[in-house]
Amino acid sequence: MTDEPTALVEVALPVPLFQTFTYALNPESTVIPVAGSRVVVPFRNRREIGVCLGPAQARVTGPKLKRIIEVPDDEPVLSADMIALCSWISEYYVVPVGLALKAALPASLTGASHPQPTRKTHRIVRLREDLPTLTHREKAFARAPQQRALFELLESLGGTSTLEHLLQRLAFSPSVLKALEKRGLIRVEAEEVDRDPFALRPGEAARTHQPTAPQRDAIRRLTAASPGEVFLLHGITGSGKTLVYIELLKEIVDVRGQTGIVLVPEIALTPQTVDRFRAVFGDRIAVLHSALSDGERYDAWRALKRGEKRIAVGARSAIFAPLSNVGAIIVDEEHEASYKQGETPRYHAREVAIVRARAEGSIVVLGSATPSLESWSNAEAGKYTLLTLPERVGGGRLPKVEIVDLRHRATPLADTSTGPGTGYSAVIRDELDRALSHTLQRGEQSILLLNRRGYSAFVQCNDCGDVVVCPNCSITLTHHRAPERLLCHYCAHQEPLRARCARCGGQTLKQRGLGTQQVERLVSDRFPGARIARMDVDTTSGKWAHAEILDRVGGGAVDILLGTQMIAKGLDFPNVTLVGVVDADVGINLPDFRASERCFQLLSQVAGRAGRGPKGGKVIIQTRVPTHHAVSCAVAHDYSTFVREELEGRIKPAYPPNLRLANIVFSGTSDRAASGLAIRGADWIRELLQTQTGGQVAIVGPAPCPIEKVKTRWRWHVLLKSQNPSELTRVGRYFMKRFPVPAALRVTFDRDPVTLL
Ligand code: ADP
Ligand code: ZN
């Protein structure tokens, strides 16, 4: 990085091209761009906001060379460290560096149309001139007593006030103000205000717990860590991982004067965790919530960059928090799939955290009760340091888990008809029903998990067996009530319910497979007095909907909390003594190598919500596959057996973490074009592999993706497998840069995919 003026600079643009661009400086501009500065440049007859990477490498001249239009900021928006991090992302995930840099900046700094973010401002009124003597005053305000009153009020307020206060609270008219402004006696100016909607949440009082012995041990080892060290904190549910994070951050921020980053899967789902951090660190925390507007997000970003906030808490993109001197990066619930971005750049925040920490000398804490197989094997291999919290705090024990075997029963679960009053006993079996009753009678709370939203999973013709699917996706439509419709969970296509089968005209259309809406109806019919809250995507569209529901549960205003996987995470309610899993098998048979792992994690996490208080608790799991190891290990709280068996299952055929994987998806609006491209792509790679690598990368496919069509695009894929990560990078980059893709067709490269669907 240099502050020397240079004639030509290299610019990264957020366009899907694997190259950077050379621009000439604008002689009229007063600000000289340096590495990390934003620049507005002409690009293909439009303007783009790019990031200057420093002086141009090559000497380019000639009339074609274009000039920078504008340098919007006085200072670079990205540090050298951050540029290096984005360059790594660009290299490893095989994405243009301009797109990686864009992901690291708040949206308001990268939108092509608004280079200046809109900031929330207060209008401030200031006195400009003194009127020292009484005669001055009498003369100046001879015929304007209102102006005099306002002038003297401002004097008494110390010379400034907000416009709002003067006009609303003190009821001065705007014309009086304008007149004073016109006479040059006052000035109205804009002053920026920082907005932090999380600050409006009532804070939890800072509770000071004495760390337990395992917590103390973990804290001691974390504070004695060497820079760049990565820890896997394996703590069972309720073992008090949050306290460990907080004690570490106290040391990092308060004692060492450094900064910290806390990643959580999704802020909206974890208001309790965020509240605990806020209770300790107060306004030194910036909470990067998804409900923030672009302007609010920018405010938080700026406060972090200036060092006004010392800790960033947020979902995956918070890994780009513009903090300097980062002492610790915490990745809570590190196994969560949401840390992987589903669109370009397809980075995994956990891996980016580790790379950032190594470069900046921070330590990393990956925390989970059910660590990902990747992190677990890294800990076993000695790459990460394993810390364990094996007990629940306060002498609590993990809840007892019971299985209800849904096989060999009269009514199969998936066959509930929609007739009124039917179905409850097929959906909630006796054991779970009795437990719910008792829990209600005792005035305690229950959680019911069903990981499928809507009313019923799909609609099927009784005569020909045809299932109603989305016209845009190869996915069945889900029946939703209130409003009544069929909905696609992939593309949001909706249509009215059908009276007859589109294929055979049959008039008996059966609802199959349960959704949360149906369970809510059945349970409220069964327990009319119970206060039931449903939490899924459909009930949480409002900005603060999650927190509102969870606050009601915490406040004792809910008897039964029912929901999808949203309710499985992070919740810490001591009065929840029963957790029921309505159907553990949702998702267990998906054609995806992580299906079992995800099922085990979900069951273990939701079971961990029970029995967090002195009253204890129990868990009842309804399943048709009680011997499936994802279920049986969750029942036994046996993480290590699960991991051992699951790792063995991924040897043949080999899947991560036994090797490295990249999923290349070819898509287009016709199936033939997509498959044709996939075949050409696979041939292209096979040829490349024969000539270029010593057999270190293997290719599988092409084949249709398990979900063949999404949003009108047909999808085919090939997998690249290798033990050697840098060979995989090399092949991936070579292919993505050179393989020709006709317009209208698309190729995406997903490194370390979390799903192959
Ligand atoms: P985890 O994230 O590991 O599931 P939490 O961090 O949510 O667990 O902690 C579980 C509960 O235990 C919380 O209510 C927390 O306030 C409490 N807790 C944590 N550490 C202690 C301690 N040392 N003494 C008493 N209570 C504690
Ligand atoms: Zn669809």
C-alpha cells in the first residue's frame, strides 16, 4: 500500500470476470486512490463502484484507457488485511476478486446507483452570531418578538439544539427559524446519528456467574493461547459455552485492548445469546442484525472501523467486520450450515474466520455441542486444540430421551386425512400426548419440533398417484392454510388448491405428510386451554417476530412452543421440561451425504432445550427408524459413536472430511442444453486431468442434481474429489476461467459444499 500518487491504478470490479482492470487517475480529483479506496469508474457504458488495489502492474497507454470518475471517500474502506483476506477467498472459492471484495463491504457502499450511503441525520440548529448588548438585540428584533424568543432560547440551551426539539417540543414555527437563518443569526446543519435497533431491546442484567471447573479450565487455556491457534470447544447443551466466550472477550477487550468478532448462525434466532453479550459489553458491541436497514448496517460498520465499537456480533458476513487488532474470533454453533453462503462468493464463514485469524494473529474458538465432522477430524488430527465442557452447569443432567416407534401402528403418520377431528392420535401418540398433558397440568412448558412448515407436505391423487409439483421446480407443492394455497418452498410459486387431479381427473386428492400448521390445529383442538405459539418461516416474517415469540416463551406466556428447526437452537428456558419431536425422520432420507449428520445435530440440539432448570426434563422422539444411527446416537447423547460411524460411512464412496469436494452445477432453461453443457464440461475436465495433474483429482458425473429443476432452470452437476486442496483449487480455477459457457447457460463452482441437492 502506498500513498504516492500513481498515474495508473488496478481496480477490482464486482463483475463475473476473472481479471482486474486498469484505470487512469482523474487529474481533477483531489483524492488520490490508494489500495482499499473505493473508486467510481466507467465500465461498459455504465458506472461501477470498484476497489482500488494499488498502482497498476503493467504500463498501459493509449486513448482507450479510461479514467476514474470519482473517489467517493477520503480514506480507504478496506484495510490491507481485508484485501488479502478477499484475495484468499477469490483464490480458494474460485470467484472473481471484485465479487469477494463486494461481499466484505456493507451494501450501501457497493450499490452502483448510490455511492454515498444515506445516513440518518439529525438537523441541528446552531447560533452563528452573538448579539452582545441589549441595544443590539432591541434593534435586531424590534418587530420580531418570536425570533428573539427563539434566539434567546438557543442561547440558554448552550447555543445548539435539534430542529426536532425546537419545532415539536417547543412549538416554534418553521418560518421563525427560516427568518433567523436568512439573517445569518443561526445555521441549520445535518449531524449524523448512529442507529442501533438492538439497543432498544430491554437489556438483561449482567449476571455474574462463578465459572465451573471445566469452564475455568477452558478459559485458562484460551487466554494462554498463541496467536492463530484454533480451538474446538465441544460443550454439551447447557454446559455454559456463552460464559466461556464472554470471559475470553473480557480478557481480549478489557485487559489487552484488542477487539473481537462473534459469529452466530442467525441473530434473530438467538436474542438470548446476544442479550448476554450486550449485558456485559453494553454499547461497545455492534450487533449486525439482518433486520438492519442498509443505512443502519453502514452505521455499525463505520463505528467498528473507527474503533468506537470493539466487538462485532453477527451472522456469517460479520466475519468481514472492519475491526483492527482482532484478538479473538468466536464461531458459535460452528456446525450450522448457514455459515456457508449459498450464492457467489460461496464462502464458509468458519473457514474464512480461521484464515483471517491466522493472518491477523487472533485466536479462534469454534463452539458446538455437535461439532461438524470437519472440525472434529481437524481436532483429532491435532490441527485444532480440543476443549471439552462435559457437564451441564449447576449439576443439571442431560434429559432422558424416549423413542416412540411409529412402525407397527394402525395409522401411519404420513397418511393423515384432512377430515375434521381426525388425526390427532395418529400424529401425537399416547406417550407424547400424556407427557404434554402432565406438563400442562404442572404449569411447565413444552417444545414440539416438526421440521416442515405448511399444513401438509404434498397433495396426491388417490386414483393415479400423481403428486402436485411446482411448474418451476421439481419439488412438490406444500399445502398452506391462512391463506389457503399450494406453495413452492423453493421459488415461492403459489396456486389455489385443486378440485381434481390434473392428470387423470380423479376427485379424491389426499393430503400427505404433516406440516406445522396442521400440528398446531390438532394440538389446539386437543388442549383448548393451552397457549400455543408457532414459530416457522410463516410466522416470523416481521422484523422482530422471532424475538417477540421467544420473549413470550421466556415470560411464561406460552405453554407449548411449536416450530421447525428454528426452535432447536440456543434457547435457554429453564421452565421447558418437555421436548417432543413429532417426526424425527423429516430429511433423514434426502439424497445428500450430510443428511444423517444434519438429523443427528437437529435431534441433539432440540433435545438440549429440555431440562435446563432444576425441574429437569424429558424428550420424546417419534420415529419410524429408531435404529438409524442419527436417531439412536441422539437418544443416547452419544456424539462420539455417531461421529465414528458417520466417518466410516464416508469412506466408500469417499466424502468430506475424508477428502475435499467441489460441486460444479451446470444449469439452463432447457434440460437438453443443461445436460449438454454438463457433458462437455465433464469431458473438458477429464481431458485436463489426464494432462495436468498426477491423478490427484477425480471427477464423478455428470448427473442430474437431486433437485433437477429450480426456478425454471434445469440442473446437472459433476463432483471433483481430491485429497489435495491446492490441486482442487488449480483445476477449479483453470476450468472456471477457460471453459466456454454460452449465454443463457450458467456454471457455478461450490467448494466445500454443505449440500449437494
Ligand atoms: P450452552 O450454550 O452451552 O448450551 P449456555 O451458555 O446457554 O449453554 O448456558 C446455559 C445456562 O447456564 C445459562 O442460563 C447460563 O446463564 C447458565 N450458566 C452458565 N455458566 C454458569 C455458571 N458458571 N454458573 C451458573 N450458571 C451458569
Ligand atoms: Zn418452485
